[in-house]
Amino acid sequence: MTGNESSTGGSDKGSNRGFLIRYAVIVGAFVLALVALGYLNTRLEDIEDQLKFRAPATAPLAGQATLPEKVASGQMIYVPVYSHVYSRGGQVFPMESTLSIHNTDPYAAITLTSVRYYNTKGKLVEEYLKSPLRLKPLETTEFLVKKGDVRGGSGANFIVEWVAESVVNEPIVEAVMVAISDKHSLSLVTKGRALHDTERPAVQE
């Protein structure tokens, strides 16, 4: 074997070794990328599962919530809701509605006694609370009317009732409605309005 042949053979072996190293690096990077994507996808699924709507647990799961023995404040609140709206000369645009009830008091709890859903004709469609639900200070709970649930109609409403053992900040009650299609999206927010306050006992001097 001549010197030139030996040099050429060594060069070929070096080129092959370099190619194998680059190939291994590329394959390793590709595998790591797949692992990273799989991890991110799992994390996103976990986050989505955590954020997914879950109906509030009522008694007995909520710790046997009961009505307070003494009621110092409370309200009945009306909240307009739209299971659909009309557009383009009367075409129906279905919406999904979320009723949110925020206890705004940082120190005291309130107790939800009733969350009733009525349709456009004023007929009771569903009672969302089977038993009282206690909201801790600054706690929020939500109730969902899914898209496609047309029982309420375009003039539906919620009636929310709550009481508290002491005089507290009034809760914020609102409904958020969302409609999404391939070409259009729409969102609405309606605020609750108190119909009357629960009578407060006279202060004894």
C-alpha cells in the first residue's frame, strides 16, 4: 500500500466517523425534541384538565353546609342570561353561559340558598343547588349552561339567593356568555340586580 492510498483510506475513515457523529447528534436532538414535545403536551393536558369546568360540590360533599341560625343580611338577585341571540334577520346564534358568584367580603362567608334558572316564559327550568352552598371569604363559584341547551331561550334568567350571619359586602353576581363559530365570535356580560334585601333585625341598644 502506498502512502497516498494509506492517506486516502484514513481520510475516508475520518469522514465516515464524522458523518456518524453528526448523524448521532441529529438523531439525539430529534429524540430529545420528541420527548420535550410529549412532556409539554402532557403538561398542557394537565393544565386544561385543571381549568376544565366542574360543577360546585354541594352538601354532603361540601361539609354539610347548612343555613345560618341567625340571618343578618341577604339578597335575591336577578341575572339576565341568553342561551342564544338573533342575527341576520332572525337567525339563531347559540351561546354558552357561565354564572359567576363572587363573595367580595374578605372577612366573612356567605351562604347560597338557591340558584334557579328560568326560561323566557318565566317557567322554572332547573334548580342548580340541591342544598345550601357556603362561600368562604373572597371565594367564587360558577354554574354553567352549556351551548346547545336551549331550554332557557333568548330571555332566560337566574335568580340567586344568599344569606349571611353578619352584615357583609354584597357579592358580585354576573353572567358571561360566549359564542364561537368558524367565522364569528361574540361575548356578553350581564350584571345581577338585587330585587330585595333580606330584612335585617333591629339593633338592640
